[in-house]
Amino acid sequence: MANRQLTNALIAKECLAVLDNEMVMAKQVFRGYENEFSDNKNGYTPGDTISIKRPTDFTVRDGATASVQDASEGKFSLTIDKQKGIDFSFTSKELSLNIRELSDRVIKPAMVQLANQVDTDLMALYADVPSWVGTPGQTINSYTDFAKGPERMDEYANPGAGRSATLSPADHWGLLGSQTGLFIQDAAKNAYRKGSLGEIGGVDTFMSQNVPTHTVGVATGTPLVNGASQNVTWDTSKDTGTQSLITDGWTNSTTGILKAGDVFTIAGVNAVNPVTKADLGFLRQFVVKADADSGATTGPATLTIAPAIITSGAQQTCSAAPADNAAITVLGTGGTGYRQNMVFNEGAFALVTVPMISPPGAVDVSRESYKGTNVRMIPYYTGSSDVSAFRLDLLYGVKALDVRLCTRLSGTA
């Protein structure tokens, strides 16, 4: 049978199928918010936004007397602000090829690049996550190392179902090597022959070369909390999830003392179980939400941090407010980069892709959807060279939904 001329819609469908197959992180996160954008029949443009409710908690009363609690929900926005694309050009002869041949030669290599970009944008959300277990710089090379991630999730009362992990190549192969000596037939065989980790301790585990590297800020000096009782209430922080923390004692640096994504602890401020509010016996970790500079030789700095320090009530995060001059310890060595492996529940992060508008004047626009992922393809023809060009666009947004459901993971010394 002679090959038929490939249509714009057929090429778009093949691009979308390959794109979905190549994505890793995108398949492990929450995708339900696509429905919130379903009303605009002509599609969306960059900048469109939906509002999302933050989960609320409650306390258990003791005794028969009712104690009514308000369901005080915070909210935040998810913005569709990432427009990425791949552009092709084909001669009329190439458009007469079989779609499978064209896919293998051109479409698949292009979609690998686009899928990597989506995964990279999702993995960059590590910078919102305050929890980090293990020793930065150490490779994960044992089950004990890996188990620190789900163990911390259990401490924070995270759901046991729907857990995933993304590991850098070095950590993947380090952990893989530890599995080959197990007396578990299928696990050892898959690790040795197929290079597959699969499910470990109830966690679906994947390797990705897109696992980012975080470089810690300068973080030198003897940093201290500057002023006691720097805690806030849920009502004042529920929409941002952050607060300001006044500090001093840093060594001033023209390049800034801390970077967004840095993690630190405060002496005397422990984590609590989010359900029972019991002191967990280890220090609460905080993440820096914006680059910070001391701004003077004496080293004061006001940090924007998460989670907010809440010491009582249904949304309690910490065992106590920090004392004046409580020591601050930054995780990792200043100026050093560390790979950001993550273990997380599906609800920690969200990806939303939406149909793009069909531009006025554009001809034969194809908008295709598959498993919640939407692409738009627009062709245009250059008669002088008999070449058909195609632009493929993907419009999406990513968001950290509930960072309590995630932890960063390093090996142990």
C-alpha cells in the first residue's frame, strides 16, 4: 500500500503519544487540576490562573463539651506560565513517509527534549521543600540510606500509598549495586540484568538525569536568631505558608548569604507530628524562600522561610518558638552543590497542561489531548522551497501543593 500524505493532526497525535511516554516526573505528580481549566473552549494563553485551597487540620476535643472549630483554609494560585515548544520542517517527500519512520527519525528525539524540559521544571520545585534527610554530598548506596526518605515521611504522617522517588544517575546506580546481593530472586535479577529498581519499601523508584543540583549560599559566620518569640499564627500565614525570621551573626558577602532552597535548623525548635502534635525529637527544618543578603558587616538578615513557626493549634508545625540567640545551622557546605533526590506523595506537586488558543488567521490548527496532556500544532508552508514547517506548543504550569508530602534525600556517611 502506498504511503499517504501525513496530516497535521496525525503528526500532532504521534508527538503527543511519544511525549507522554518519555515523561518521568510528570507521571508521578497530581494532574487533577486540568479540569479547573476546562471551560474555555478556544483555549488559554500564558498567565491564566486558578486558585487552590490549602488543606486544613483540626484538633481533637477531650470530653463531652463541643468545641466548634472553623475550617480555616488558606489559598494559593497556580499559574499557567510556561510555554515550551519544538519546531519541525519537512519536505513534501518526507511527509509521504510512514508515520512510524518519521517518528523514529525526527519526532522521538524532539519529544525527548520536550519531556525533559517538563520534568526539569517539576523537579525544580525541590526548592520549596524544607525536609532533607541524609548527609548532603553522600551517595545513596544502601537500602538503609534510601529508607531514610520514607521513614521521615512516616514521621510526618504522610500517606503510605502513592509514593514515588526520583534519583540522580549516581544515586540510582549506587542503590542498584546494593540490590544485586539480595537473596530476593526477582529484585536481585532485575537489578543485575535490567538495571531496574522498581518498588522499594513501597516507593516506586525512578532514575532521571534531570535531578537538579542545589548550590548552598555562602552561609558563613555564626548565625543566630535575633529576637525571641518569632512565631506566627495560622491565620496570618495560611495563604503564603511563610514568615519572616530576623537573624544576625552572618559573615557579610557581596554574593548573598543564603539562596532560595537552602535548608536550616534552629536550636531548640523541634518538629511535631502534624496529626498528634507530639514532639518528634528532631529539629524542625526550614527552607529559605528567597535569596538573602546580610547587607552590612555586622551580619543581620531577615529571612523569608517556610514552614511558618506555629507553636499551637490544629496547624502547629514546631515544638516551640525560637529563643533569642538560638543557633542556626545550615545544611551542607556553603558554595557546594548537591543533587536533589526526592521521595514524595503524588499530592506534593501538580502539573497542569491546557489547550492553547487557536490563533486568529491560523489554518489547520490541531489541538490534541492524551491522558491530560495537551499540545497544539500549527503548520505553515514555504512554496519557494516546498518545505512544510510545524510548530508544536505545550502550555503548562507547575506548583508545589503540599511540601509536607515530600523530602529531599541524600546518602549517609
